[in-house]
Amino acid sequence: MTPARRTAGLSRRHFALALPSALLASGCAAPHQGIGRPGDPIVLTLLSHYASGELKEALQGPVNEWNATHDLVKVRTKAVEFTDLLTTLMVRQAAGQGADIVHPYCLWNGQLVRAGVLRPAPPEHAEEITRGYGKAAVGSASVGGKVYGYPTEVQTYALYYNKRLLREAGVDGPPRTWRELEETAYRTTRRDQYGNTLVQGFGLSTYDDSTTVGQTLALLNAAGGTFVSTDGRTTAIDSPAGRAVFDLEHHLVAKGASAPGVNVYQAFPSGQVAMVVSAGWWTTSLKTLMGKAYRDVGVAPVPVPEAHGKRATLSTGFMLGVNAACRHPREAWEFLRWLNTDRVGVKGATATRMSALQVSVGSLTGRADDMRTLLGRGGDPNLRPFLDALAYAVPEPNVPGAQQAKSLLRKNIEALWTGQQSVDEALRTTRRQVDQEVSHSW
Amino acid sequence: MVNATLAPETTERAAHDDPAVGIRGRDRHRRRQVAVAYLFLAPTLLFFAVFLVLPLGFALLLSMSRWSGFALGDIDPVGLDNFTGLFADGSTFLAPILTNTLLFALGTVALALAGSVLVATCIDKLRFQGLWRTLYFLPIVTTVVAVGNVWKYMYEPGGLVNGVLNALGLGSVAFLADPDTALPSVVVVQAWASVGSAILVLTAGLKSVPESYYEAAALDGAGPVTVFFRITLPLLRPSLLFVCVTQFLTGLQSFALISVMTKGGPGDATNVAALEMYRQAFSYGDWGTASAAAFVLFMVVLVVTLAQLWFFRRKGEDA
């Protein structure tokens, strides 16, 4: 064997030993593992759906501020589109790569708690959340009475209306009761000779689960009903309130005031829908899409069945919680407290960093005091009804199986709208299917 | 210094002297060859093990378990409960979901096959055949999302299709919003999108039909219809079998187009097995039901494919 060959052999052996060592070392230093070498800062990962544009920048601002002012704990954000959020959460968790801090849609909270993904908030944080946020926001972030995170954006539902279309139909203002809603819808509806809808009086849309179900649940809550029972184990939609909502929607579709096949998110900005129930996030999009025509847009509380009826509507939301598999929960909760509770100066007033973040992107948090402070200073008046609704909104049910229950409700609403089912059949089928699936999830 | 190329000769000479040594040597040589063959096959076998056998085994395990998809330690065996649940009273899996799946696949195959035979026969008689084939193949290279969205706009009440109907004095049709027309409307799009690949296969099949058959038919005075049904179609059978089987498989498993165009609605009017499986697993966290549905769909695909092969073999076509 020549010396040269011996050198080559040694080199290969060294390489063979060095490669696994290097891989092992780099694996140990991976961000999700937290501390690498002694003295290194803890690195917490945060998975959210703030994946692009102003949302991404809005979250990155406070995270950069934290990283610049905290030497021992750093936060690294990871973002995916909302449509991929649950899948990403699931896959990463199963692979043992779950993020330390997660930002789920509250609808999934029951499913995540049941799967052991979410860690309950420590008592001092739970107390802070219960004290600082509105009832609907706390309800969204809780499962079985236990708080699991800091509510972030909260969406309440209200009635968007086109002032110009109402004016042209001789209607003075937005409807306050369901009777007024129907009358306004019929008066504003216009069709051409071929049956094409030129103007929908009241927009009901099969666009997606959230649109279809959100509209219906907002009306259901306004009628004093709820989708699931108090204990979360059965559906409560087969009730007088549920029947009233299904009847109302059935009438509107049957009489041509609603055309569910039309994409309401395109039709309303184009002036082809007079009224529609939707969430507060839409105002920002409408401003961008409609330009000067946005001045025709008004927002009012969701009409109630009878005059002087108690107001109610639907609220949905997201929250920031800590993964049960997080190795540094204390640090993670501390970061969340700093982000969601500490007050900073914003435009001459004080508010939490999260409140400032959400308002900067045209959204709301469940902190009504912050919202009043921030929106009271030259904000869009159309956001006010959504802010007022924080006081009386009903949180979207988030029991285990809530996502499936929502999909089943959508299917049955669509079957009602398209005449596949009568009101009775739709109520009965929804109750049977949802009860079966929700009980399966428990 | 020993020349390595002489080594086998030495072995052969020794084997010539002693038959037992020769047999042992040949065995050793064969074993070495087998080992080398497996060594070369190892990457492929490993690939199949990791990406086929392992997921298949895992899916089989999940089909008989309850699992939310978050922690591997939470897999809870439930026997055949997931399968019985799929066919239980009130379940929507058999009807309308599985029925829709079969209708979707059947409709797609029928339309795509008829369309592609017609177009391929026409193209075969035209100049610039490459250009025509490319034009018809374009939908294949376009993303499903783009195709689905464009057709969705065309089907809308103020869209192109209704515009044409209105121009003809007919009323508008809510193609995707009406449960009676939603599935056929999506079938048309799927058939349109898949006709290109079928045309490619069929034009290649048409090229392989000997010209002498057509000349003989012309001498006998056969008309174009007789030539098509007595010569072209029977000799296209191998290509038709291929198109039929592959299109049916694609149709039974596809869900992307439906997801883009209708999301399975209105109600369950266009819901198909693959879309339901995706929802059960990734949206509802019910991996057991999703995996059980996957195995049921697998059985359906197997039965349909075997039936097609049997049918064509009965007609004398070798699969």
C-alpha cells in the first residue's frame, strides 16, 4: 500500500466519522430544539397564517422588536397561507416538529385540545385574558371552560349595504328587522329578461364554509339561537330560531332576491348586491377594490327578527397559544404576554402591540378599550358596528368536530337554497348528521 | 504480476479438471451476479418500500384505527368500525359520494373517448397534424386551478356560456349552482381537459393501421362509415383500451377540478370520494375514515379496471 493511498483511506475514514457528527451537531442546533450550546439563546418558533403582504410585515415588526430587546429568548416566525395552516400544524406535529407557539383559527381549538396539541394557559395568563378581553373573544379561545391562548384578531358579523342601491329603490336606511330586510331585498332586486341577476337584494353565497355558515349563524344568533348546545355535544339548530332563519333564507332564494351561485365577494363591490352579512375584515378589501365607490358602502348591525329585539351576531377569531410539546413554555407565555398585554404608545394613545398590529391591517382584537382608542381617531366609521358587536357577539362553536359540523351545516344550507331539501328536511338532516359526527369526535 | 483478465481462464481450467469445483464456481458466480443485481435494484426497491409499501401499510393500519393526525402515539385500533361507518344508515359515502365518483368517471370517459376518437380521426386526414395535436394537448399543460376558474367564470349567470344561450334567445342556466346540472357541467370540463392526451394516443394508433386495408376497402366500394366501424375502430382497440383504462383511473381518483369549481357543492351534488377523503383527513382530523374510504375506492378502481380488461380481452384484445 502506498503512502498516498494510506492518506486517502484516512481521509475517507475521517470524512465518514465527521459527516454523522456534523449532521448530529446541526440537528441538535436546529431552531425548534431551543438551546444549542450553553449560553445560546432559546429560539421559539411561531407558526401563523400571516404569510404575505402587510400581515407578514405587521407581525414581523413586534417580533423584531422582541428579538432586539431580549437576549435570552428569540422568536422566529414561520408562516403559511391560511388554507394550509391546519394541514401544516398537523403534519409538523406528527413529525415532532411542531412550532412552540401556534396561531390557530379558534374553530379548531376543540380538535387541537382533544389531540393534545394546545397547552392550557397558566392561571396568571388565563386571568389576564379573561379580564382583558371581551366575552366572545375569551369564549373563542376557551374549550370546556379552560382558556388556551391570547385572542388575536376577532371578527364580528354585521350587515353591509350599498347606500346607492337602497336609495334608488326608495329605501331610506338599512333594515333593522327581518321584515324590513325582506322588503328591502325584494325592492332592490333586479333581473334581466333572461333571468340573469342584475342586483341581488340580499347576498347569500355558496362561496365557502365560512361565508355560507357565517351568514346563517349570524342571523341565527340574532334570532336568539345557537348552533350547538351549551355542553357542546349536540346541535341546537333544530329550534324555532333555526327554523326562522332557514325560512327567511328559503323565501329570499325562492323569490329571487338571493342568487347563491353568484360570488358575493365580486358582486357586492361591483354594485350588484344591495345587502350582505359578512365579517369586519372585508372593509379593508372593499376599500381597495371599490376605490371612490366605497363611499356608497354602509355597515349596520345584523337585523333582528322583531323590533326592539336583543342584538346578537356571530364572532370568529384566532388566538396565539403554546404547543403542549414546547420545551420552553414559560418563555413562550412570557412572549405572548409581552405581545398581547404590555401597552405601548400608538398615535398619542396607548394600546397593546397586538391591538396596534390588528388595527394597522384593518382588523380588530377582542380588547374593546384598545379598539375604541385606536378607531376613535379618524378610523373608518364602517368598523364601528363591528366594534360595538364585540359586546354582544356569540363565539363560533369550537367543540371537537366543529369543522366537520360546520361543513355539514353548509351542505344542508346549500341543499335548502337549491331546493334539494325543504326547511324541515334541512333542519332534521343537519341535526342528525351533526349530532352523529360531533358525538364521534368526543 | 498477475494479469486480472487471465483469472477466469484459470478458474475454467480448474473447473475443467474437477467437475465439483466447476459447479461450486458457477454457483458462486451466480450468487455474486444475483447480489450485484440486487445491489443495482436496491435504490429502486428502497424507493418503493419508502414511498409505496410503507404508506400502504400505514394506510391499512389507519383504516382500522382512530387517529386525529397529530401524534403517532394516539393511534387507537377500532377494528372494522371505520368501514362499517362508511356504509351505515345515514352515511353519505355510498350515495351520493361514491355514486358521484362513478358517474364523474363514467361521464368523463364517455365524453373524452367519443370526442378524442372523432377529433383524432379528423386530424389524421388533415395537414399540419403536429399543430392540431399540440393545440388539443394544451389543456393538459395548463394547471387545473386555471382551467377550473376559467370554466367557472364561463358557467356563471353572466358568463360566456349563458351569454351564448341568451344570444340564442334562451334563458340562463345556473350550471354550477343547480344540483341537477353541476356534476354534468364539471364532467364536461374534465373531459375537455383530458381529451388532449387521448388524442395523442389515438392518432398514434391510427398511424399503425395499414394503408392497404383502406385501399382494399375502397376497391370493394366501402363507404366512410363502413370503413370507420369495420376497419378503423376495431384496429384502434389497443389504443382505446389504454385510453379507457387510464381515463377511468384518473376520473375515479380526481378531485382537484371539483375542489376548484364547486368544492363538492351545492350540498353534496358534486362531492366525490377523493375530495371527501381529503376533507376527512386534513380538515376533520378523521384519518381512520379517510383511510377506510381510500381502501374502498381502491377496491372500486380494481374492480372497474379488471372489468374493462375482461371486456376488451373477450373481444380478443390482449391487455
